Amino acid sequence: MAGLLRTASRTHTCGELRLANVGLQVTLSGWVQQSRDMNHFSFVDLRDRYGITQVIFPKEGADEAGLARYESSRKLGREFVIKVSGKVVERSNKNTNRATGEIEVVADNLEVLTPSLTPPFKIEDVTDAQEETRMRYRYLDIRRNPIKDALMLRNRVTRLVRDYLGNQDFCEIETPVLIKSTPEGARDFVVPSRMNPGQFYALPQSPQTFKQLLMVAGMDRYFQIVKCFRDEELRADRQPEFTQIDCEMSFVSQEDILNTFEGLIRELFKEAVGHEFPPFQRMEYSEAMDRFGIDKPDLRYDMELVEVTDIAKGYNFKLFDEAEYVACLCCKGIGDWSTKKVKELEKRATGQEVGASALVWMKVLKDGSFDCSAKKFFGEEQCKAWAARANERPGGCGPGDLLCLFCGPKLKTQEAMGKFRHLMGTELGLRNEGFRGLWVVNFPMLEWDEDEERFVAKHHPFTSPWTEDIETMTSLDKKDPRLGDVRANAYDMVINGVEVGGGSIRIHNRALQEKVFEVLGFTKQEAQDQFGFLMSAFEYGAPPHGGLAFGLDRLCTILGGQTTIRNFIAFPKNNQGRDTMIESPSEITDKQLAELSITTTADSRGEAPVQGRDSKAEVAAPKKEAAPKKEKKQKEDAAPKSAPKKEAAPNPKKGDKASTVPAEPTPEELLKARQDLLKKVIKEGGKRGVEIEGAADMGGLQFFCTAVELPDGDLDLLIESMKAMNAEADPAAEERKGCSGHIGKMIFSAGAEKLAVVAYVPEAKKGELSGEEWLAAVLSNFGGKVISSEGEISTGCVNTDADKGVFPLKIREAMILEANNFLRKKGLFPEDNDDDDDYVFGDDDFPS
């Protein structure tokens, strides 16, 4: 490897030299990790991708050139790029924590290749930088070992994939990136076509139809490591652009595919992390839901669902008596949790995280007795019966355990219990170590969409039903509930409770594909317009085929033992889909818009437009067919009533700048829109206070979150809205519980670069707390200032160092703690409040 990496600027890497190299003259290049002057010598830790080597610059006994090098070395800053030459010597004080710790290089030449500004955070394994800062300076973040190692693991995985599939005679073929948009599935990213005004490409959510066409073309073993795009809500394991290991095979059965790609995954884990999987279990979808409540179960722990419907009804407990389904699961070893802590668990179970309608709990105490949250209805005999039923499953239920019971419609309740099981597995540390994999097979072909009032594809419309179910599917009305029983020849690979890949045997004849489109609500013309190319291909001899795709980002995350895919992507987006490093997405010039025959009425900086203005882009192109009535009505309902009517944008000529820019609203229109918004805040926000979508009171500290969205950073409107709400609703009223606070409240609204902060202290409480003092104490720690203080309202602002309106959650969390600490010091924070969940904010609580 040393020979391969030898260049004009280095003979060795900074992680390569050992005792065997003592006496060798070497040249190293890299970044200054740290430098220190010890008076009689200085030393530099020189770093590159491969490691760190200590370089010494002697002062004592040095000649004139040596003294000059010593003086130069003292001026080296962190992250300077330098080249040094010198002799390898054995260290007297060895560093056993470093691979090169037994040697050092005594420099006889130093060259500064590039100086560096002081980086905004330390390039170390553990850094003090907030994620927003690391994302903005991602090129510096990648220099840190955790990110570098994650990217190196990804590189190793992709090389192993190519080697394995290449040895299996798969052919790597690229497919188009600019394709046709289709309405099924997630939202597309669209790209306007300059040469075809008014028409758009879509970026592929997957190469699905193309890989099927390659099977028709006779390329019977295809794979591709491919970028895919979905415009959907983001989270830790989801990005707008992601990478798939996309595969397809001809003349195969389900078992052929499972065996082939199970082999791939077993090879990856063995070579990448040294783990050898036993043969993967095959589990029916129905079994997964009945036992675990989820189609991607984590098999590293028990905690199975146990149905108790037959022994839970008939005791005058309305929740159970009226439920279709009652089931329980056992959480081992937490039966001694305090009632307060169990109540917190109840809140999490019935909150957005899990979505259960209710949670009934039963403690099995150490002496064998029972305590139940519904003990008014259920005595010891009923509790014993539940425990006995739970003992029929692995893990059982005994003294010291907590049995959690859920009820409601069967599928909805199972899904909630599956989420709860994952939550508790994480909470109890059951999901931290090891690997367990399985195949979940034979999913439902279709699922009912309540909003659309039709069946939609569980996977996608090209999945084949099982042969035994084809007659049932083709003979039933497209709204017949029995369609929900039709099984798809589909399969997912699950590792540690994460779906790492999935696929299906595909439909390969036109008649069956047309029937599936019909069941999904397509007219013949719609099916032809959108997928006619594929169905036409099926008429020219399509082989039976199937395939699957693995999520490369998720696979790497599991292999790397982490929870976020961002570390395994060189330049990821944040939770708002923004790349803050390159400031993308961004506006384009009027000239570009004109060339694309597009105009936009969205506000600059990517923010929400002023009330009364349409935020959607307009396409200056021939009119399309009218939208369906349902869609049209939804758009009308969503449009602001006071919005002025807009004429259709004309088709601009190239260079016609004026035709692409909508008329700016007059000052009078802006003022009226602002006044209308304030009225709406008073009318709607005043009724509900500020408690919506999980906003929570924290002993007086609270986010501003009304029933309508405020323009970011509008401090005056924020204050007026707050005054209006306080006037509308009595702080002691039932609808304001958890809103007005125990002593006061502090409210935040983020702008592009500033955070507006408002402290409210009711007149009756001003003897105990000064709003201005409270606000000043919090803001002083963040470089903020108080702007004004009048009556019950004190206002201020602080720079957020945000970009394009992206609010840094870390600042929010720190300010929450600071505000509550201030109240604690004053003895005003309600430490004895049982409702501890009210003191917790989630990432989704901030309205912007």
C-alpha cells in the first residue's frame, strides 16, 4: 500500500510508520492536529486520512536552519496543511493509544502548503459543535474520525456488493435520472423542461419500471447502486435523496430471490463487521402482526403481543367491552416503577409517538400480588388470568413485571403496540447489541385508504398477487373489503427491527397488470397514459421476473451501530431538506425562470408568503384538463378567502423579465393581510391558547404556537397575538391548562437570523417574578438583549446563527433549561408537578 500512496508530496502516510521504519528518511503531508512549544523543542501532531504521526522540531543543538524551522513550527495553527521531511526515530515516551505511538519523525524540512483559518470547531472524535455548524462546515466534519470512518465503511460495503453480485453474473446497468412523473406513491421531485415548456421531468423514486423493461430486454440479472429521490417528511433515517442497491432477476421464484440476496447480506456482515448470520427465518406478514404488531419486528428480545379479548370483556369496563380487540405485552423488570413514572408511560403510549387510544397497566408485585390502573373493574382473578395468558408466550410475565394492555380496532391496535414495543425495547436497552435478521413475506396486496376511499397498493402497482389469489382479486368489485385478503408475492428483509430491503415478484402480463390498475382506481386511459410503455412491452414476450432493493444508507447505519443515516452520507440535508453548506435549495434568476416558462409567487428566502398570496409556482403553458372536483374543492378550501384573484401567467418570451415577476402587493394590501391574520389569531388562537400539536408548558417556558401560522420573526405581531390570547382566555380556565404557565411563559418565534423571545408574567404574579429580569437572565447567556418591557409583556431577541429560517434546536433546548433554572433559583418552578411529560419538548413542537 505504501508504494501505491507514494506521491511527490509524501513517501508514507501519517498512519503507516512503525518501529521497523526507524532510521528511514521520510516525507509526510497532512493537517496540523495540534502543535505545542516545549521551549527546548516543539512538536506537531500531523494528521491525514490514515492516522497521526508526531513530528519533532528540536531547538537545543539546532543549527541556524533548525532554529528557523523551530520558529516556523511555533506559528503553525490548527488545520494548516504542511509537508515535512525527516528521519524516523524511536520515541522515548511511547503512546500506546496511537498506532504510530512508538516512533516520531525529527524534521529537517518544513513547508507550509496552505495556512488555515481557525476552524469553527475542533477536529476531534468528540466535538463540541452543534449539528447545524457541522453541517455548514461538512468538509471539516468529514475530517473527524467518526464521519471519516462511516464513509469508509460505506465505501467497503459498496465494493463488497459489486464483487458479490459480479461473481453471481449480475450486470451493472445505469437507468435514466430524468423520467416521467406518476401520482402513485410518495411525492415526486420535478424538473422543468426548457425545450418542452409547461412540461416536467420527475427524479426517480426508484428505477422500478426500467429494471422491469431490462428483464423484457433479456438482461436477466441486473443491479445498480443508484440515487433515488422522494419529496417526503424527513427524519433521522430518511433523506430526500438516498441510495439503493437495486436488483432484478428473470425466471425466478420468491425463494430464488430470497436465497440469492440473503447470501449477499450474510457476506456483507461477515466481511464488514465479522458477524456470521445463521439462515434467516421466514415469517408470514400475518404472524409478524399477531406476534409483534409490526411488519419489521426486532427479534433480539421477546415482549410479544398476547390477545386477551375473550378474558377481558364482560366486567363493565367500557373501553374493553366495546373494543374489537384487546391485547397485552409484558415489559420485564419494571413492575416497581412509581405510579408517576407509569403515568408518563401512559402519556407516551397515547401520544403521537405511539398513537394508542388508551393504555391499561397491571403491575405484578414482588410478593405475587397485583396492582392495576383499572382495579375498580378488574380484581385479582382477572389479573391472574391475564398473567397466565401472557405466560404462554416467550418471556412470560412474573413478579416485578409490568403488563400493558391496549384495545381498539385490531389492525390499528396491533400497529400501536408494535410502535410501543420498539419504544420500550429501546427504553430498556434491549436493542443495543447484536444482529438478528429475518424475511417477512406475503404481505397484503392492497390496503384501504380512508381519505381516498379506495384500495391502494401496499408496495407498488407492479407487484404480483399469489397465483391462488388472482381469481379472487379479478372477480371482486374494486371496493369489496375482501380485496384486503389478497396476498402479494412480496417480501421484506428486516434486521434489528429495521426494513433494510424489500421487493416482490412482478406482474409480467398485460391483462393482469390492467386489472390491478383497475382495482387501484385507474381508468383505462389513465393507466395507458402513465404506464402504457410498460404494458406494451409485456406484449413482446416478458419473462417471469422479480427483484428487490436494499437501502444502502440504512444498511451502513446498522453495520456502523448508529441511528442516523446522515453520518454515512458525505453531504446530507437537514430536517428541512436544506444543504446549509451550499445554501440549497436556492432561488434562480429571472432569466432562468423565463427560459423555463415559469413564474413563482413564493416569498424570497424560501419563507411562507404573506397571507393572501399564492405560494405555488405557476407554469406559463397551455392549460391542462380541469382538476377533479374533490381536488378542486380542497384547493378552494385551503385558499385564503381574502386572497386577490390572480390571472393566469402568460407564456413569457425569452428575456421578457417583466412577464415572469408577479406584481408586488401594495402597502395597503400588506397591512390588510397582516390585520386579517391578527384577527384570525385572536379568533382561533385565543380560544385554544397556545396548546396545539404537542406544545407543552415547562413551568412557564413555552413556545408560541397558534392555530394559524405566523410570518417568521414578526415580533410586533407576536406580541399583539400574545396580548390578544391572554385577553381572550382566563389563564385559570380549563382550556388554558398547560398554556398560561404556573408563573409566566416565555415564547419564541424564529426569523432567518434572529429569534424573537417574549416573556409574559401575569399582573397577579409580578410580585414574585419580573418578566424583564427573567428574560434578561436567559438572553444574556446567548448574546441576546431585552428590547422593551411594558406591563405583563417583555420582549427581546437573540441571534440564532441560523440559515434561511432553519431554527437550531440546540439553542432552543439550552434556553429552555436556562429559563427553568432561573425559576428554580427563585423557588418558582413546580418541582412537585406529577405531569412530568409537560416539561418535555420534542423536535416537532416548534411551529416553524
